[in-house]
Amino acid sequence: MSLLTVSNLSHGFGDRAIFDDVSFRLLQGEHIGLIGANGEGKSTFMNIITGKLVPDAGKTEWAKRTRVGYLDQHTELKQGMTIRDVLRTAFQYLYDMEAEMNELFAKMGEVDPEELEKLLEETGQIQDALTNNDFYTIDAKVEEIANGLGLDEYGLERDVHDLSGGQRTKVLLAKLLLEKPDILLLDEPTNYLDVEHIEWLRNYLLAYDHSFILVSHDIPFLNSVVNLIYHMENQALTRYPGDYDEFQRVYEMKKQQLEAAYKKQQKEIANLKDFVARNKANAATSKMAMSRQKKLDKMDVIELDAEKPKPTFDFKQARTPGKYLFETNELVIGYGEPLSRPLNLAMERGQKLALSGANGIGKTTLLRSILGEIPAVDGSVELGDHLHIGYFEQEIKGESQNTCIDEIWDEFPHMTQQEVRASLAKCGLTRKHIESKVQVLSGGEKAKVRLCKLMNKETNLLVLDEPTNHLDRDAKEELKRALKEYKGSVLLISHEPDFYQDVVTDVWNCEDWTTKVF
């Protein structure tokens, strides 16, 4: 049974085409991995099928009475609501049914026996529906999912407005899982999740009876939970049965076969053209030349897709700093309330450090406290001499109205337009991306623009807060190489040990000093 049918979909932004006559079907029980390089249109596709975006052409049709759940990390959470309040909204339809039932009970004292019989039958049906949907065990279900994703560590009575990006994502994910929709649409669900809770989500999806579409650049996670891959490339969507490894095998084989056929055909074309050129003027051989020309004219010429530009990241080196990059003296971090015990930390020149630990314990708060962006609750931080810091923030507030060119120019006005374009292209952005507004780019493309800024700044300390969120595989591998070769120091937060293990010299486990109870 087809739960979702997409027919002849075409869409673009300005003169940049994203989809060209794409069709797609989602069947019951399919666990789909939606993959593709940054900017190929994965999030755009999700926005179209959820009705958030109207396509230029084509149509999207859901099966009747299909309940769809979409993890949208841009959803607003209202100030004044607790985590528990938000999770309970997953059962709003049941609370509405209970309210309707109570209204019917209130009417029963005012009606005749015949009407009473009807009301009793109606309330009985509602009561059965509430029981069958576990209405009377809602709190237990909320606790179960909250515990699985680690929300109980923050306290379920905490105001959602006070949550970090990672905590907020967990709340939205927990709410979605509690809704138990017929179809889950998950766009980068492991961003901001720590290792323990990625594993919990993995087990949940493995046991999930319904269908889901998963967008993720976390290859080990993707590989372990999907049974079907749809690959977005060059405005097309191609279906590959099996997991990501099987897709890679088949994709590479098809690519090699196409390249071999292309080379063989190009050789044949060259031979035919050469024969025609040499023989068309000769009366004795002109008929043969005409025959070869007709063959050329009728030939279905194989075309290879243009190679996508791959990023090259290289960070400029500033002068050598002092021996100590920073030292903390009895530093207590937090926003009003302490998130840590008093800390006496020091980072030396040449160190490359990763901060590890669960979400919400203060990793980002520590970075921002060291950089002086937020005041300490207590204690102090002393920065070293001759520091030139490049900071990649986890979350950027607000949307830039600039084009990519202006975004770089605003920060580096001395650069020529050609230098700006070359610098953005080096980060893997095409001409159409470079001329587009930043706000229409994908998450991965926006990250590349921000990395472009870091590359053009002379630094001796890179402070990177979840830099791989949204980056595709090629960009992650290139960033990893660049950080390994970088002669300066690195202070890094990442939820991907596979990314940072070969980069860093030391790992600081922040759970050793947090005031949070685990």
C-alpha cells in the first residue's frame, strides 16, 4: 500500500534547479534513508511533502487518515511550558476526546431516556478509544520516552525556554515518538544527541513497526536502521534496495559501467568523425561517409554528470601564542545557577582538545565562558598572550539576508570579488550557491560559508562547537584532514567520536565536573 505518492515534482530557487520531474512512493514498512550531498535538496523535499513548501510543479498525495510526524528543529517552544507539558501535547487528541466525553456526561441529567441511551453509547465508544490508546497510562509513557532520551536529567518540570539546542531537539524528538505516527519524517535527528542517546534512538527505530524517512549524514547510524536508500543527485531521486553499504557498492558499480560505456562510445564517435572527414569529399567513398554520418546523427550520446566540487579546507596560521592559551581559576559556569563545580583548567599551545559528555551539562557554556561571551557564576578565566581565536558557533541566531558573496565581503572588505568567489568555491560551493542568499542554502551549505570565514582569518586557536552538524561525508572527511594538519590548537565539541578521535591529543570528559546528576 502506498502511503505517500510524489508525482512529477520540479522545484528550484531562482535559477538554481533542485528537482526535475521527480517521482517517489513510500510503502508500508519501508525504512528509508534519504541521502545526498549538501544542497541536493533533502530538507527541501521534506518541506514539500509536509506542505511547508509549495513545489513549482508536480503533486504530493498522502493516503487517507495517515498520521505524519515530522521532526522539525525550527519548531517554536513556548516560554512557560515545562518539558512535561510539551510531551503531553503529543496526546492532545486524546485530551480533546476526554473533554468531549465529559461534556456528554454533563448533558445526561438534562435529556430524556432515549437521548440518554444515545449519549451512553457515544461516551462508551470514546471511553473504549481512550483505553485502547493508553490514555490512562500517559504519564508512564512520558516518563519512559523521557528516560530513554535523557530528558529526566534536566527535570521534566524545567521551562523549555531555558533549554540548549541539543536539549530542545531531544524534547521535539520525544514528543514525536510519543505521538506514534504512521510515518516518521526525521531530518538529522542525531544532531545534538550524545552517543548514549543516539544508541537509544537506533534501537527504537530498529523496533519501529511503521514507516520512516530519515535524512542523516551519520553513516554508521543510517546504515544500521534503514532497509532502502533514496539517493538525491543532479535533480533526480534514485531508489536502491538495502542499506547504505549496499547503495555504495551498487552506485560505484553503475558509475564505473557508465564511465566505461562513455569512453567506448567516445572512441567510436572519434573514429566515425575521422572517417567522415577523410572520405566525404572522395567520390568513391562518399556514400560510406554519409552512412557513417547518419550513424553519428542517430547515436544516443552518453553524458557524464559534472563532478560536484569537493571542499578543500585550509586554516591560515597566525603568530605563535604564549605557552598557555587559557587558565581558569575556580571557575564556576552557568546561567545564574551553577552548572559546574569550581574548575581549574589549563590548555597549552599545541594541544587539540575534545570536550565529551551528555547534552545539557555545560560544554557550550564552558566554551562561551572561556571566550568571555557570558559571565562566570564565580571564579575567573585568564586568556594567554597573542591569541587569535576562530570560533564556530553551534547555533547562529537569526537569518542573514546577505548573498554568500556579501556575507564574506562584510567580514573581509579588503578581498576582491574574484578572491571571495574563489574562497567560497574552495569550500565546495558552486557559482549558483555563491550568488544565492545565505537564507535559502541548506544547513550544510551554510556551515561551509561559516567555515569559509574561519579559513580567511589568521588563527592559532580554533574553537569549534559541533562543526560537523549538517556536513556531508566528503566535507566531514576534508575538515578532519584540515584539523589534523592545522599547526595551531583546537578546542572542539562533537558528538561523533569517529570524527575527532584521530584529530585530538586529549579528551576532557565534562561529566567529571558537572553539577548535573546522572
